[in-house]
Amino acid sequence: MNVIFQTWPWYVSGFLIGMVMLCLIYFGKAFGMSSNLSTLCSMTGIGKQVKFFDFDWKAQRWNLLVVIGAMFGGFVASHFMSAASNVAINPKTIAQLAQLGIDAPNGKLLPNALFGNEVFQSPKMILILTIGGILIGFGTRYASGCTSGHAISGLSNLQIKSLKAVIGFFIGGLIMAHFILPLIF
């Protein structure tokens, strides 16, 4: 298999992310996916009713390329880099997931129990997804940004608020994975 179509090692991907961040810092830009949602909302003209979305979205046009790039990258990853050998999960983790009723990935990036189409046939899962989406939306606004914005861009800019947000993200993720998720399933 061609090297380009295999999963890249962390040091290649990390180096490329670092180079992108240096370019953004050089040009005085900040990266984050949640800001793209604000830009999309502002494009609709909702800023006339909601003050938060009342800004010049054209100045943020460049950031919409991030969304297009993320969608293209997801397509390439799922269609050309999704060999079963690319996903190696500890057997203990697979056993713990099986106890929760979550299938082993078997080379897939995401388990069907959480990300497959059957999720939308279960009222319980629809409720969980809805509540989770609301909490993520609230948390993103409360933290003034998302995980990618704080963890990649904010930490690159040495922002204390981003360090606090990232520590909070990790603590929240650990609490969710070890205490709340077992109660839900």
C-alpha cells in the first residue's frame, strides 16, 4: 500500500498541525471549529435579531476553508485510510466496551453502537444525543471556544484561559468515560 494512503505517524501529523499554527500566528489568525458555526449563522443575517451574531462574517471567510478541509479530510480518511490495521485498541478496552454493549471496532474508527444508523431507531439514544449536543453547545459558548480552538490554537498562543479550558475538557472526558457512560449504557 502506498505510504500516502496509510495512517500517518503522530510525528508527521503533529508537525503539520504545528506548521499550520505557526502560519496562523504569523498572519494573526485564530483557529477553531466553533467560530465557523458562528460565521455560518452570521451569514444567514440572524445578527439583526441576535447581537452575538452581528459581526462582519466576510472577515472570517478564510476560516470556512477549515470546514471544507475537515470534510474533505474525513472523506479521504474514511475511504482511503480505513484499513483494519490502522486501528489498534487494547483488548482490555474492547472487553470493557463489550460490557457496555458497544461493539468492537474491528478496524473501524467509530463503533456502530454509538455512531451507526441504528442509533436513530432508539428513542433513548436520540435523547442522549440531543442532551449531549445541548451540553456541548452550552460548554463551547461558556468556554469561549471548542476543544480544537483551545487545545490547538489557544495553547499555541500561550493563553491561560485555553489551558484552563483544556484541563476542564480532560477532567470532563474522564468523568464521562469512567462514571457517567457506564450509567447510561
